[in-house]
Amino acid sequence: EVSMIEIYNEEVRDLLAAPPPKGESFAAAEERSRARPKLEIKLGADGSGLMHIPGLSVRQVRDTAEVLEAFEAGNKTRATAATLMNAHSSRSHMVLMVDVSTRSNEGALLVGRLYLVDLAGSERVNKSGARGQTMKEAQGINKSLSALGDVMEALDKKSPHVPYRNSKLTFLLQPALGGEARCMFIFNASPAASNSGETRCTLKFASRMRNISLGAAGRNADTKQLEQALGEAKAEVTWCKLELDEAKKDVFKAKKEAAAGAGGGGG
């Protein structure tokens, strides 16, 4: 299963939702957006530790090609804007979630989730020329990136409290950052001298990330059916033991009766 969202100004948006009708006016689009249920990130009730977003669109996929097809479709609806630094600047963080499940040889259900995250880059407003709504977007981006930095710093220091709930991004990614998963960061840096300040900050953040140890990845196995089968097998073994005891009693009784009959005939 595949789902795809963007976190735009701390609002969760479904990138795989049905596209708007052709020729829809701006006012109609705004009205449809207001009428759409607000998406909230919640902790799943299935005990897997994964996050759940009620109402989020989910696509069934069979192979990598269909995952990429879903990604391309969702990426077309992602919020972008032109700034002085980037003609197609992402104004949100994008998260693609791929859920996979299978059965082990023992019958346990194994579940896993792959998060592919494209973080919007941090912005210096005086360089990007952001104004109005674009400035508000930049502030939202920088705030959530700062929250991610706070989470990673807490993990680096082995702090007893990690502030996952300080942003929608870190709350959603808690299972991937909390020590039960493998996590990889890929940092993009500009070679241009004019971007040396941003490059230096990026490399400094990357250096901090490489020193963080999340521990061994956990195994997400649903053993309920396996435990049920084991319980049924134990009950069957108990029943067989009772049957065996009864059979032994019958054999003993038959031998006793046979011995008594043989003794009476000899007298």
C-alpha cells in the first residue's frame, strides 16, 4: 500500500486525493478545500507503533513501477513557488509511505513501513525574497526543520524526553527515528560561493546526524495468529494425553480380566 502527503504550514495534505475537476474556479477550489475533512496524525491502535492518518487516500501497489507511478501523480499536486533562489521551490515537506506485509515460515504476520521524505530546504528570507504567503511558508518550513534538529539533538544526548510532538513532521516520523528502524539522511549542498552559509549549516547538521546511534532495528511481527495456533496445538496435545491415559487404563483392565480368566480355567 502507498500513501503520500505534504506537510504545509503544519497542515497535512493528501497528495493522492482525487484531482480537482477541470476548469474549476479558484473560489470553488477554496470552498472544496474548506469542506474537506482535516487530516490528523494519530498513533495506530494495532500495536505496531506506526502512525495512522484517518481519511488518507491509500493505493494498492504490486511492484516498484506502481509505487513510482503513485509518486509521480502525488508530486504534481505538491505546493511550489518561485523565489529568488529557486524557480520551483518546494513549500512543504513531502512524505511517501510504503506499507509492506508478508508471512514468515512460522505463520507470523510481518509488517514494515518505508518512509521516503523530501524536506523543503531552510530559507533565509533576505536571500530568497519571500514576501506575504511565501514568507509564511518559509517560516513554517524553518520551524519544522528546527523541531527536527531538536529531536535529533535529544537523541544524540540520549535525553529521556524527545520532543517528537513539537511538529507534525517529527510526530509522523517518530517510528523511523525512535530506535526501532533503520534511518538514512541524504544531504544536498550547493557548491556556489553565494550559498556558502547554507552549505556550512547543512554540513554541520549532517556531521551531528552521523554521530547518532539509533540501535538495532526491531522486528514488527504480529504473532496473534501464531499464538492462537500454538494454543490450539497445546489443547490438542492435552486431549491426546487424556485419550492415551484412557487407552492405557483400558489395556490394563483387559490384561487383568484376561489373567483372571486364565486362572479360573486352570482350577
